[in-house]
Amino acid sequence: MTLETYNNNINWLCVNKSRCFINPEISQSVYQFQTVISKTESVPSLIVSVASKDWEIVDIHSEFAPLKEAEQIAGSLVIHGDELVVLGLGLGYVATAIRKRFPDKKLILIEPDKQVFYLALKHIDLAFLDFTAIYVGYDDAGINAVRPLFSAEIYTQKSIERLYPEKYARIKAYLQKSQKHSLSEKWRYQKFTADVTRILFIDSGYVLSKECLTAIQKTGNLARYIHIDTDNYDYEIFIKRLLNDIIEFKPDFVLTINHLGFDKEGRLTQLFSDIELPFVSWFVDSPNVVLSSYDLNISDFCNIFVWDDIYIPQLKEKGYHSCEYLPLATDTSIFYPKKVSHKYNVSFVGSSMTFAVHKNMQSWVHRDDLQRAFPEKVQLFLAAKTLVLKGEEAGDISYTLDDLYFDNSDQREDFAAAVLWRATQIYRQSGIDKLADFMPAVSGDPNWSNMLTIEYETLSERWYYEDLCDFYNQSRISFNMTSLQMTHAVNQRVFDVPATGGFLLTDYRKQVAEFFETKDNLVWFDNVEEIPSLLKFYLDNEKERKRISDSAYSIVTKNHTYDHRIKKMIEIMKKKYK
């Protein structure tokens, strides 16, 4: 970058005095900024010496590829309105990338540090950026004096925000307050004003999508769904459709499964918060992996529902204060008794978890140290989890990942997930091995053939919405081993098999006793060694098997359908937001 660039920018500032405001009262930065050449792109990058940290050097841009980093940041932005505030300039790489991506948007610059701004003048083209307004060295009060209100959204240069947390917090609070005042009243409306509840459902064809939509309609409420194609996903198109549906449908709340549609940057959460639209994220898998990087999704309008109550204290500790317990259930339009002949004495349907393990190994498979640590961590997790399931303390067993180094948080999450699925794989196999004397029918992915050593009847995967109901009806005993991500909770089979009038033998979870109370209503085992004797007894005693199946059928259909769950969800949301 040359002196000519700097002079051209100064000339641009002089010509555009009406939109450039530089605070004359602030002259000296509290930090020492300097530029260095990036390692792979050979362009200047910005670093700062922090005195409070013994003059530690902090990178403002990527030390390797600041231009690529800027393009990625700009590519992740979604701007709903016409204006964007760029809070923190750095050397202007992100602002330049944003301008290229959004050539027609109005950009407003706020740079609290004058030294950073003057450094940037040597490296960016202000004429190209064409800022609507520039504020340098001002806090929230100063900005308010020169421009009373903003209706713009905000992009924050996070690396510089760390240097001025209090000042940035004041500026953002002012901007967000101004933004809320500028929102049209059409976006805000009173919720739950009619007997019929209106629910906007974010759908990707994931589990429970069909069940939730059916239950909303069966309970006399209204649903509109917006579909996300996860293989061809365009966030901007999704937002536009979503806003259109909110205006037309005026939902009482938004419902999604496993936080689908929400981003780590909290943009969708901020939108819903600004227009005061409550939303429910119903987790039917572990919320820890999904929410550990989603702290910007915390909001008074965010309501987390979990199928396993063990996660509630952990979520509240992270700041998600509105957490509710809502277990799984069944859909009796999918699972119901059929008059078919029994084809199988004992059957099992489920994943071998092989695909899940391999998928979550991809980000760290190149790390020999993590590969070596993996088997031991699996065994520790399995041992600790097994004791907890029995209601015992883990004792001397210590499962932790804190002694391992990970390149980033995503890699750590992948490693933890791989441990979970591999431990579940071992756990499930330990139960299926006990079916050896009964020639079980096993339906699942092809990888079972590489894992099981017992003789069994190999069946292709059952399609949940088409032939799984038949499979349960054709089985004298359906066998179940729950995923280890469920500590207290039970899975779908505990509701679906009884809904068909079938007999289920399952491993113990706290919810089993909570829902069925005694083994007179549903039979469970506490230890895999019990499995053979229980199978023999109930195969030999058809009348007792039928009595327990009838009892389980009555309990499930009267108390544990998705109609019941949706009614409970609406009741909770009405109480909070009506």
C-alpha cells in the first residue's frame, strides 16, 4: 500500500465532510498497533500489543490469510434491511468484502480507535466502500449527538471488540435499542389471542417433523411449515421466506427440532427477539453438542425443550433459563395394531452406529495422538455411563477430554460424539449377543454383519413411516437397547412398540419406571445377563405376554402420544407469553 492510497482517502474524507465525523477530543490510542505481512497472502495484517497482558501480541486479522478470512465472514452475513453498521474497521478487509457482497446496501462505519482508522486509510479504498456515515473515536453518546437513530443491523469486528469491551457494549446497546424502536409495528403483535394456536414450524424432514405437524392439526391448532433443504441450503432465501410467513401467518410461536435453522452468530435469535416472537427448540438428541457453540442464541424468547431432563441443569448453567422437560411419544396414525401373523420370535431394529462413528472421526482422523487416545476414552465413557444407568456413582472412573489437545471446538465436539457413538455401539452389541439362543431377526444397516458373531436373520432396514409398524406387529418380542446419549430418557421404541399392541423388552431408564411404574406394565432389565431368562419366560407364556402388552398399550395411547406433547407445549408457551 502506498502514500498515494492514504492521500486519496484523505481527499475523499475532505470532500465528504457531511458524512465523516472524527472526534477531536480523543488523540492517543491506549494500544500500540502495527502492521505485519501475512504468511500466505503477503498482504498487511494488523497486530496490537496489549500492556495489561505484559505486551502480549494479539492478532486483529488472520496472520495467514486475512483476505480469505474476510470473504468467509462476509459470506456468512445475512442483512435483512437496507443498512449495516460495521463496528470496528481493522484494516478494512471485512468492510471491503461486505461491500463486494452487498453493493447496494448502506454501510455505516463506527471505529472507536482513531489510530486504527488512520492505519486503515493506507490500505483501503474509501471511495469504493462509499460509507453512508463514518464515526471515529465516538462512544454511544457522541454517535447519538450526530445521528439520533439507526435502523441498521450490526457487524462487530470481534478481535477489536476484545480490546474495548465496555465501549463496544455501550455502542451496541445504543444501536440495538435504536433498531428496536425503528421496527414497524406490523412485526409486533399480541400472541395467543385466540383459542386456536398458530405455530410456524421449521422443517427439514428430520425426525418428528411429520409427527409434530400431524399433532398440531389433530389438536385443532394451525400449522404452517417452512422447509429447509439441508443439501441445498441458502440462508438468505430461508430468511426472506420466514419473514414473509411471519407477516402473513402471524404465528404465536415458532417451533423447530434440534435448533434447526438457527446459526451460531445468533442472527435468527436476534431477529425473533427484536420482533418479540417466541420460539421453541425441541431437542430429541443431546443439546450439549449443538448448543455448546451457540451462546449467542440466549434470549428471553428462546425456549429449550429437552426429551431428557438430565440436560436441564447444564443448559441453565449455560444461560438458557427457559428449559422444559418434554419426552418423546408415539403417533398412533403411524403405529397401531394390525392383524398379522407372527414371523419373528425376537427382533431388534436399530443402527450399528458405524456411520455415525466414522462421520465424527473425519475432522481428527489425521491426528495420531487422538487416534491413540480414542479407545481408552470410549472404555472410560462406557464404564462411567453404565454405573450412572444403574444409579451408582462413577467412583474412581474419570471420563474427561480436558487432558487432550484439540485444534478447535468443532474438533473437540466431533471427538466427543465419536466416543458416544462408539460406546453405544459396544453397549448395543453386548445386549444383542445375549439373543444368541433365540435366532433373532436384526434389521439395520449392513455393518451389523461385520460386528455380530451370533447367528441371526438378516433383514434390510425398516422404513420408519412405512414398514416398521408391520415389523413390530410381526414380532412376538421386540428387543431394545437405548443409545447412551439418553441417561434418563427412553427412545421411540418404548412408545411405538406398545402402540402396536406389541411386547417390548428394554433396558432400564428412569423414564421407563416414570411412565410404566412397574414391570406389570412393561418389562425391563437392569443387566444384560437377565436377557436370556426373560426372553425364555415370556416366549413360553403367551398369556402373560399379552396381558402386559395390553397394559402398555393402554398407558401409551392414553398418555404418551404426540397430541399430548403438543398440547403440553402450547400450555407452557401460553402461560409464559399470553
